[in-house]
Amino acid sequence: MSKVYTTDELIQILAAERQACLKGERLKLEVNVSGNPVIDQFIRTEGLQKFTAYQDFKAAIHNYQQEYQVSGIVWREMTVKGKTLRYPEVDTQLIALASDLEIIKSVKDAILNFWDEVTAQMDLYLSFNNSKQYQKITTSDVERIAQRTEWASLWKWENPNFLEMILQMGWGKPEEASYKRGRPQSGSEFIHAVNPGNQPIG
């Protein structure tokens, strides 16, 4: 039997392919912008050709994951205010298998408990309009959103003078949750926590 690639190897393969596409080493030449050959001849399509070539390759990797049951989960570790959490999340370039969804659902409460501990006394904001706008919310608002979601993930922006914690609370497939295309079956809300007086930047 031939070797089955691991999650880490698939991530490395995708990163290398993405770079090749960005450099123009891979183009999908039959891309049409408008579908009208008269108009398309006047439109520069190289950027779209690069993007489409990578998307096609990524779709092939996702099919490979399904066929060989290669997990999309990577393990992250985050330390904030002296507290550390190790948690699983689905890599942004891979898909979640059914078993991956069960794993990330099982740690939702641990992630939310960590969030509650490290964001106490911080200002909370709900992002909307693709994170271009923010609305101040309360911890009870976060709790209501948490009741409607299946899984959670974390990010942070930190330097000596600034801390922003971002909590993604989602449902459905993580690979579709960050974008509006997956709604209503998949989606997510993003909560930003910043020190009082600061505004979210992430």
C-alpha cells in the first residue's frame, strides 16, 4: 500500500502549492471572468488564474482527506495572563472530517471557560460586516451566542501595550464557517475582547 500523507504533510504541500500559484508557476488557463469571450479578451485574468489554480488544488487535497480519512485538526497552545490552554482546531486550509467535528465540539466548554478567565474585566465587541464594524456587548450576550453554537476557537493579538483576544463561535463545517457562503448550515460569530478604552484591531 502506498504511503498516506499526514495532516502536517498536507499543510506543507498546500503551502508550497500556494506559493507556486502566487508566483505564477501554476495557472488555470481556461478561466473566464465574464463568460463573454469579447469582454474577457480585454480583462487581465492572471490573478484569477492563480487563485483558481490554487482552489482546484486545495479541492483535490480535501478529496484526498475524505478518501483516506486524514484529519484536518492541528493542536494549538495559547498562554494569556499566565494561563495556558492546549486545544484542537481545524487548519484553515483543510476540511473537518466528521470525527474532527466531534473532537472540536468536545472542547467547546474548555475554550469558553479559558475565555471567561482571561477576558474578565475586558471590553467585549461583536464584529459584523466582515469585521469592519464592531458593537459593544456584554458577557450575557456572549453566553447567549455560545448556547447557539457547536464549537469555538481562539486567536490573540498581543504586544507589551496591547492585548486583543478573538473568540470564534461556530456551527457546521469550520472550513465554511468564516465566510457567508456556508450560511445557514455553517457560520460563526466573532467576539473581540480588549482592555478598557481600547478598540479591536483584528
